Amino acid sequence: MTVVSGIQPTGKPHLGNYLGAIRNYVKLQNEAHDSGGRCFIFLADLHAISMPHDPAELHASTLEMVATLVACGLDPAKAVLFNQAQVPAHSELQWLLMGTARMGWLNRMTQWKDKAGKNREGQSVALFGYPVLQAADVLLYQANYVPVGEDQKQHLELARDIAQKFNNDFASEDAPVFTLPDPYIPKAAARIMSLRDGSRKMSKSEPSDMSRINLTDDADEMAQKIKKAKTDPEPLPSEIAGLAERPEALNLVTIFAALDETTPEAVLAEHGGKGFGHFKPVLAEKLLEILGPIRESFVELRQDREVLDAILARGAAQAREASRPTLNAAYNALGL
Ligand code: ADP
Ligand code: NA
């Protein structure tokens, strides 16, 4: 089993990142380690330059994100933790795959359409080509497990299409250059929604900080955000069907269930019939129970610049070595 996944080091990591991605990195890191497999988790700093960005801020957030990942339980002794920019094979393979990826495939990416909006002409070429870099990220390590949130499923399908076409066009059937990666999407928390609008996902790019719980929020900030979270005046139903038309209520129940590693049904069985005056404080307490220790460990790690730099340097050296055979095979296959 080879696990590969990445997270952008822009903005503050939030509860959606934790429940939809980081928590699964930790589980898969342990599974891979116990079964003799490998786990690569990278900070997608090369992806971050596809949008307007501040260089000093990007550098600082990269270090903050390593501290966050380690605070959440990623262990540099079990997983290879690195940033893309220190492993040139990522950009190299992206360029090699640019010859295989089709304009039409990229044009269909919903994230491109969402991010570009009406102003496609004004976007960077990197924003358009970004899914090809993402394909390179996972194909370089022959990943077969890619833990991502629901929003990344389409990009992973694109990575499979690129791998398949490249193998068909340039490799013999018995010696494919790339393994086709499978997404690993957690059912429970695949899509945590904004606290202010149940129709949008919780995201770093949402302007209002009240829309998300940051992993770096303190107890008061968390309690305040849950208290102000948009809901409705109805009490919680005792059956999940009762939440069908109540996205904000469903989101809070989903968050509680994910934090408690139980199901929304079980949460409703316990709290059905009660209103948000009761449920919100219970949720805030659960958040603090899970995220409090993570925040404490983050605050401590963040001070230790040398340790963070060392983790990244060691991870990059391991990733450079691990990616070399596939990169060489891709060059060879292309006649380069
Ligand atoms: P963001 O969209 O906040 O900028 P990233 O694009 O860096 O976050 O995503 C990092 C990981 O977190 C990805 O695997 C993504 O699928 C997951 N993720 C992001 N937002 C959510 C969410 N609201 N719910 C569940 N998973 C999410
Ligand atoms: Na995203």
C-alpha cells in the first residue's frame, strides 16, 4: 500500500481539512507503516502559486502547516512529510504529463470553473494546469491510496485518465509506467459545510473567519463560532430524514458525529427532540475535547523553527529518492 496526499499551505487549516483529510492521513500512515507500505504527505506549495500570493506569507504558512500536521498526529518517523518545491521531480513530471493531458479534460474541471468564474482569460496558466501537477504528485510515487475530500474526486479521476493514456501511448502492457490511483474518501466527513451557509463547503478561501473552525482557534473562539453558527429554530429530529431540508442543522450533527467517531443517526438518537440551545454547547465541548490538545501541541511546535526545517529537509531527501525511478521511467518512455 502506497498512500500519497497533499494539502495547500495557504491560510489556516480548518475543521473540514482535519475531518475530511488530515485525520485520515494519520490513520493511513499507521496502516501503511504496520503493513510495510509507505505514506507520503506533502505541502502543496507549488499549487499555492496558481493564485495571487504573498511570498513571505506562503513561507510562514508552509511551516505552520507542518506544525499542524505533526500536531494532528503525523509522525515523520512513519510518513514522509515534505513540501513540493524541494522535490523538483513534481514539476518535471508535470511537464512530461502536459503532453498527455487534454485541454478538454481540464476545461471540464469544476474547481477550475468555480475558481476562474467569469474571468477565465485573467487567470494564471498554473490555475488551469494545476490538476496535471496534482496527477504528477500521486503518480510519481505509484500511489494506490489517495485520501482526499469529496471536492478532489474529479481531479483524481483526471489523474487516472492521464496515467491510463500515458501507459497506453508510451508503455507496453506488461510494464506500465504508472499505477492507477484510487481515491480514498471518508464517508462520514467528506464534506463539512460552512458555519454561515450550509450550501458552501467550509474552506480557507471563504472570506468570513466565522464560517470555519480553525485548528488554531482557542476555546473561546470555537465556542463563539458554534454559538453564532447559522441554524433554524426547530429542535433536532430523532431520524436523519428530518434533516433533509435543513443543511445547517445536518452539518452540525455531521461534525459532532465525525468528531465522536459515531454516526449522525446515533447523535440524533441521543439528542433528537432537543434544540440548539442544548446541542451547540455540547458540540463546542466535543470540539474542544478533540481539537484542544492538537492546538496545544501546535503552539509548542510552531516555536521550533529548526525542528520544522529539519523535518522538511529529511522528508524532501526521502521523496527525491523515492520518486526517481518513476521519473526516469517517464523520461525513457517518452524518448527523452
Ligand atoms: P481548502 O479547500 O480549504 O483550501 P485544500 O484545498 O487545501 O483546502 O484541501 C486540503 C484537503 O482537505 C483536501 O483533501 C480536501 O478534499 C479536504 N477538504 C477541504 N475542505 C474540506 C471540507 N469542507 N470538508 C471535507 N474535506 C475538505
Ligand atoms: Na480544496
